[in-house]
Amino acid sequence: MSITTPRSAPTHGPRRWLGLLLAVALVSGGVVYTVEDRQQDARARTTTATPTPAPSTTSKPSRLATAIAARRVAIDTILIRRAQAVLTGDEAMFLADVDPANAKLRAAQKILFANLMEIGFTELGYSQAEERFNPAILKAHGRTTYLVRILMRYQIPKVDHVPVTTELGYTFVARDGHWLLTADNELDTDLGPGAHREAWDLGRIEVQRGPRVLVVVEKGDTKRGRAIVAAAKEGIAEVAAYWPRKWTGSVFVIALDDTDVRDARFADEDIESAASTGSTFSSLPGQDTADGTVAGGYIVVNPNERDRVDEILLSHEITHVATADLGGYEPLWLAEGAAEYVSWRGIEALSGPAGVGKWEQEVIDDALPQLTALPTDAGFYQNSADVYGVSWIAVRYLVQRFGLGRIEELYEDLARNGTDQAARDRILQSRTGLSEAGLWNALATYRPQR
């Protein structure tokens, strides 16, 4: 059962929802009985050819089924209460079901509550997904331990056009007739990339806002936050000027002193990246479809690059954000090439064509000869060659030959429908008359217009 608590819900919402959940539990008990009753009837039919009258008394649900239904109601009620607490600003309600014996968890949950209040949500809800089992955790907390994967569904105003979903893992224990949250990180390694690594999960934050911009920094890092807001506003303007899609969304930039934020790994595969844009999902991969449903993107800045964030860097990342909701099936050479195209147009506007021309010639002379084909998705970000520069040249060539408007249409078609290489080849061929191999061969004779 998915539970979403609207901001306008009255403070007595949990009591109202509890009545509904109790009704659901009673219905669930009836379903358990009905299934058992059918199984008994089926067994009876296999042992005798003569039908026997149905029993005159109605059997009750099993003790196990009753306990599971009661637990479901209790945990759902806790989750409703936590969401309602955030939407009404009630810290005591948020902490009411946190294990009072776990001082470390309670302190962390206070910080989490403050962060969630700092972000602000138009919609927030938590729901149970599936139970998990871990014998070590069970041994640590006792036989009443309940491990469950949680779906957090939220919407940040002016950032998320639709509600988006992320994952959590909660550990509950029953004590003195009550269920208590006793850990929120013991399932982290069993969850998807970036789960429980959202900006609000990583220590005390503060938020700086501007038109179409929300920036998260460490608490007290106000000057940096405001500078990133200003750079993001310029980056949005550059995307509007140099990429023809009429995108009216907003930008969420996370610039924390942490190398592991959402699905960005700046101590691992993203170590050389100044920033990374990761997808948000209205439904997670495997939830409704294998790939999930992409809703948008958030930008995460490498903590080592926070002092060098400018509109050029952000215009690249904002191009990814502005195209994220198209589907994400475009080849990486096109995704990164388009983002580089926008940021280099911004550089050209500041420094004139000479600087861009110099860099373009370096890519043609030095980077292109290192490759034998367009960069592939596999290993793109680990490639030692300048795959960003080559991708930029490929997009520059396409724009020069076909015009920016047609290349933007190509991008949208591939992002929505390029689900495999055959589809990508078909789309590229139909819109440009070129295959990827043909495009690569054409770059050998590319002469930039200066």
C-alpha cells in the first residue's frame, strides 16, 4: 500500500489513516482464510468422489497471518506519522517511534528532520516494499526484528515536476507491545546505487535558493551556496540560448563535503569529474519497468571542485538536467557531446571564437587519431582518450551539416526510443542518412567553420 501524505492534511491525519489501515488488515485476514478454505476444499476433492458439505463454522486466520497483518498496520502507521511530522514541522512526532535507547540514531534523526524541513516538500510519503532477511542483524536485535525496504516518495517544489522515489532500509524491533525504528542503515548495501545517500542523509545542510535554482551546501557554507546559485542562473540562461528545447524546469545542485552522494562516486569511478548529474525516478528500476521511469536529474559537485564551480561547468550539467526526462536512451557520445556543445558556446560568447577554434583543432589533431570509432557507452567514462572532445566534435559536425534544430530533434528521438543499438542505428540513419560508422568516417574530413 502506497502512502502519500499531502501537505494540506490535518494534524489528525494518522488517526484517520489508522482506521483505514485497520480495515485493510481485516480484509487481509479474510483473504488469508479464503485461500486456506479453497486449499482445504481442493484436498477434499482429491480424496473422495462424493462432495462433502462445507463446514458450518468459519475458521479464523492463522496466528501468523494475524501477526503479519498487525505488524503491517503498525509499521504503516509509523511511516504515515513520520511523513506527517515533516509536513507539519513536528519534530516530536518524527522521533516518537525512534528507539529511545539508541542515542546515536536519535541524534542522527534530529539532523535528518532538520534537513528535511530545510528542503521543504509539497508531497512526502513512505511505504513498505518487501521484507528482507539478514541473520546477523536478527541475531543483533532479537527475534522480533523486522527488516524492510522502504520507498520514500517526495516532491520538492519548483524542482520535481512529478513525485519521485528513492529507497531506504529500516530496522524495526517490537518492544513492550510497540514497534520502534532502531536502525536506518543496516540494509544500505542491499539497496540500489545512491540509496540513503541523498543530500539530506549526509549531515547538517543548508539550502540557498534562486529563480529556478536550489543549492544544498554544508551548514554555514552560505557564501559558497550563494555563489553557486548565481553561477547556476547563468548556466540556465546559456542552456536556454544554445539548446533549442524549451525547457522550463529548475536545477537542484548538491555541493557537499562528501565524495559519495546519490549515485556519484568521487572517490571511485567519478574521481576525475568536476560534477555529475544523476537521474531521479518517478518509478525505480525494477518497480514498474526494468529501467524505471526517469523524471529528471540532480547535479552533484565533486567536493574537490567546489571552489571552481562556474556557469561553464554548470551549463554542461544543466544540459543533462534539461534533457533527462526524455528517457535517457541516447548514446553517451551524443549526451556528452550536446552538453559540451552548449558549454563551449558559452565559452565562445565570453572569449570569442579563437579559443574555441584552438581547442577544436587540438581535438582533431590529437584526440581523434586515438580512436577508431565513436566512443561507446561501455567504458566511456574510463576511457583515457578525450572522449568528451571527440563527442563534442561529432555534435559540432552534425550541427554544421544539418542545423541545431534538427539535431535537437534527433536527440529527443534517440533519448526516447534508442533502447538498443538497432533502434539507435535506425533513428540516426532515418534522420541524417548516416550510421554511427558513417558519422565517424565523416569526422575524418571535418573542417570546422571559423
